[in-house]
Amino acid sequence: MKLHGFTLIEFLVVLAILAVSLGFAIPGMGALAERTHVAVTTRNLGHTLQWARSQAVSRNLPVGVCPRSPEALAECGSDYGDGWLVFEDQNGDRKLGRGDVLLKIHPTPTFPFKVLNRSGSKEVNKTIVFKPNGFGGQAMTLVVCPSARSLERSTGLVLNNLGRLSIRSGFKSCHF
């Protein structure tokens, strides 16, 4: 009777091939996960901006979106990586303050990122305000970049003067 099975040499060869294959696959999986985080965060910010614009029109008041302060959950800060706030800007000063109504708090995203301008030369940290007619009044591009490392290409939000938003990919802004 002949026993069927693997010899020790066959097992070690298969194990070596598996180790080499995983050595190539794991770094690619990390980059894929990072690109997915960037895309999801970009879409979340984009949905928030579209919602803020619709709220400005429906409430007939200016509505702002600002980076959230890490210290106080209901105050504007300077880094969209800490989350963001949507507020009704009743006094028109483009800041969340006395008399303004907080509409939505977006929590800190699950991975560290920065929002840069189109060229990647500076971080975007200002409040984006939509007028009662839905116009933004200022064209801008917001590119979401991971804080940990640079990406060859990233996803961004393009906001035109009329307040219309589009999500685009292929920005080369994420090189630190």
C-alpha cells in the first residue's frame, strides 16, 4: 500500500512560493486600502457640501461648512482632517458663532488626511459658505491627501462659482 502525501521538500517549496507571492501582494493591498479611504472621504465631504448647498436654498439663509475643532466639537477649527461642521450662518460673518444654528457634525474620519488646494501647495482650512441662492461665490478645488504618505494621483472636489460640485480623479497634488 502506497501512502499519498507531500514530502518535506515539496511542502517547503510551496511555502517559499507562497511567501514570495504574499511579499508582492501585501504592499499593493495597503495602497489599495489607502486609495479607497481617500475616495470614501472625498465622497463624504462632497455629499456634505451638496447637502449644505441644498440647505442654503431651502432655508433661504447662508449655510457654511468649516473644519471642526479637535478640542471643542461644536467650534470651527483649521483642519478638515478633524471632521467638519455644517451651520446656518444667520449673521453672515462666515463663522460659526453666537446666533448661528449648528446643522450637522461630521465626526473625525477613520484615517488621517489633509485637504490641499489643486497644486498641493497649501492646506485648505477655510469655511465654505453657500448663499441662499445656492451660489458658492468662489471657485476652488479640494484634494484629499493621506497624511501618512504621498499618492501618485488622488481624488478631489471641484466647486465652481455657482456652487456646483463635481468629483474628479487624477490630481497630482499629494506629494509631500
